[in-house]
Amino acid sequence: MASIAKGKAREGSQDATMRQMEELNLRLLEEFKTEDATAQSRGYTVTSTLDLRTMPEDEASYSAAQVANIFTTQPQGGPHSENVECILHSPAAKRELIEYPNYPQPTPRSLTNPYILDEDSREDGDGESPPYEIAEVPSKGLGMLATRDIPQGAFIMSERPLMIGPQEHHLNAHNMVFSASATTRQRQRATLTEAEKTFRVAFARMDPENQALYMALHNAHRSDGSGPLMGVMRTNAYEVCHLDGRLYTGVFKDLSRINHSPNTTSYFDRASLSKLLFAARDIPAGTEITSQYCGLLQPRAARVQALKAYGFRCTCAACTKPLESDTNRLRISRMKDAVPAIVKWAGNPALPDDLLLRPALAMLELIEAEGLEGSPAHIRALYHVVLIMQVLAVAKAPDARLLVYALKWAVLSWCRMEVDREQQAKFKKERESVMAAAMVRAGLVPDGEGKGLGTVQGNTE
Ligand SMILES: C[S@@+](CC[C@H](N)C(=O)[O-])C[C@H]1O[C@@H](n2cnc3c(N)ncnc32)[C@H](O)[C@@H]1O
């Protein structure tokens, strides 16, 4: 009896929520109609009203009606403050989101990197307070500061977005017809203004506490036609995942306070719908925790262009000494997958022992000197060094540095383990072929396999 009563109460509260949503939608539709009537004074006409249906009950009629967006709060149930308001572009996107294996998992509160050997500094998993605070940072506004020493590879925090939506240029805006005289600038501004309506629908559905957190975020787009909600999205969104072929981005309460210039690495965990942040290098207590807003291997001019959207000029070492840094980063961006060369070299004892090690170490040092620890290039360079040293350990004598590099590689790869599952399987196969070739170099198996392996370039770039 009790469970039937509970079930009825739940249905009753779901009905009430649906009624509330419908009332909200009607109110928004009235507001939009009034605004649409004035669009002509801004150089365009709105030809259809935003569709505000929220649930794909009948998917066939959705595609037939060319529904612009689906609004949904995820995961269903759980504390409101942990809900993510989602703007999805198709029923298939919603299905992909909620049918992900093991979805929805709770947001991880602590994770222990098993490869960090120093017990004292493995306090990433103590479950007490997070190792950071949000505080003022000179000339950057708010930022994230380490409240205790965070070792390389340690988990810092994870967080669900307040809101996610298709990347800006993937947003289905209203159907708009521009007057012939409308300028490109007018068109751009109008498109941004119209896109705000989509955000207003999603925002109206949010928990009031989350609404306040969203509105408190920095907005660097106050005068380009973006409405306040779109402006916050454009200033603070991180890429989160792909759904039904489109890239989605999300805005976060704390992660969106992180300033640019990276000492972290992160990934979005689909099962818990949260982004996980890890230290890419040791971060001493009191220093800033940072992340990258743009591709760091591109030259400074391209980075400056990308950062314009955030309204600041980066003053990091690479941006202030671009000549040297641009050359270094170009070299790093050209680094090849050296595994085939390592296999050939290992299987051919006639080739010098130091043929690949020196250039591989030089590449690793260059990446670290550029401050790109934790990047895919860094992990790959570490991997090359470890493989080469492992071959030498089998064929000649172990190098004392092998353990250091192998641990560093394991510590940093672990931070990406969940996203790089396929990569892990590939690594396993590659290690097996490198070790088989190392046996040839060590003279433990006949040399035949070393022949015909082709020439090996004396570098790993
Ligand atoms: C995502 S928000 C980061 C948090 C922001 N500082 C705040 O107060 O909420 C992006 C904004 O932070 C500032 N910012 C981020 N990185 C910066 C940096 N390296 N130097 C100066 N300002 C930066 C810029 O104003 C930028 O538009």
C-alpha cells in the first residue's frame, strides 16, 4: 500500500512539474511573440516561433516538425543542484546522452591515482575538503587557487555543468529573414540575439540556486549582440562531448572560474555527466590552478586570435617570447608516432644503441620546457622514452632514469585512462612488439626478425 501511495505521490508531483513547465513555456512564447514583432526595426523578420516541447514522446513527429531543440534536465531525479540543464538538437542526441553505459553515475568526489608513490601527497582522495578555493587573482578576476600542494597526476575535482548546449555555431536559431540592406554585422548580432531565446527557455527551467550561479559567471560578450545568457556561455563553456554528430559545450560553477595557462588536464566523463580535473604538474599550495582555452601547439598569433573571444591578452612566457616558443611548438606539433621506428631499431642490433634515445629525450625536455606537461604530446614523448629505455634494459643494462620516466608516464596516462580505453589496448600491442624486437637486440632470439625492418631515422620527431 505504502509503495502505491508513494507512486501516486510521485506521479502527482511529476504532473505538477509538467504543468509548471507548460505555464513557463506559454509565458516565454508570449514574450518571444512581442519581441518578434519588433525584429524588423533590427533589420530582420522572424518567420517561425521557437518550439518548446521538452520530451521526445513521439520521435517521428519531432523530425517531421523539424523541432529546433529539446530541453531536458539530466539526470532525472537526484539533488536539483546537481542537475544539468540540457539543450539538445535532436531526439537521437537525447537518446545518446541517457543511454550511455552505466548512466547516470554519481559525480566522483575523490579518486586516488594508484601510480603516485608518495603516500603523503596522495591526499587527493581524503574526501574532506577539495584542494582548491575560488578567489581573486590579480588582473584576472576570480580564479582557482590550490589550498594545499597537489602532486602531478592527482585528482583535483569533478563537477557537472550547470548547462550544456550545442557548440555556438551548431545552435538551431529561429528562422530569420533579413532585409536586403542588412549588413553582415547586423546579421551576426541578430543571430546571437535570436539564439538567446533558446538559452532563456533552458535557463527558466533551472534550479534558482543554479540560475544565480550561472548569472554570477564572467561575461566577456556584453556588446556584440549576445544576450546575457549566451554571453556567459561564450565566455565560460568547455567542450564536453559529441552527441548525434554535434559538439556540445558546458558551463560550470567552479571549473568556469579557471583562468587560462595550463597546469591541469581533464576529461568529460559521460557516465557521471561530469568533468574531471587532474594536476598535469606539481601545483604548490597558494598557486593558481589553470587550464587551456585554445590549442597550445598553434603559433602565438593564432592563440591571440582565439583568446580575443575572452577579452584578454595572455602574458605567459610562451606568449611574451613568441619567436623561440613558436619554433619549439612547431617542432612538437610535428612529432611523429615513433613506435614503428623503435620496433625497427630494437630488432636491428647493427644500429647504435643511442640512435633514438637522445632525440626522444630532447623532445621530452623541449615539451616540458614549454610547460606542456599532461598534453597528449607530452604523454606520447614520455611513452617513446620509456619504450626505448625498456629495450636497452633488456638488451644492455637498465638506465636508472627508466623508473622515473615510466612512473611519470603511468601517473599522467592514468588521468586519461577512461577516455583513452582504445589507446590502452593499442599501447599493450605496441609494447608486445617492441619487447619482441628487444629480444632480438639482446641476442635472445635469432637475428632474422631484425632483417628487412627498413631504415630508421635517427630521430623521433
Ligand atoms: C572562464 S572565465 C575565468 C574566470 C574569470 N576570471 C572570472 O572572474 O570569473 C574567462 C575570463 O577570465 C579572464 N582570464 C582568463 N584567463 C586569463 C589570463 N590568463 N589573463 C588575464 N585574464 C584572464 C578573462 O577576463 C576571461 O574572459
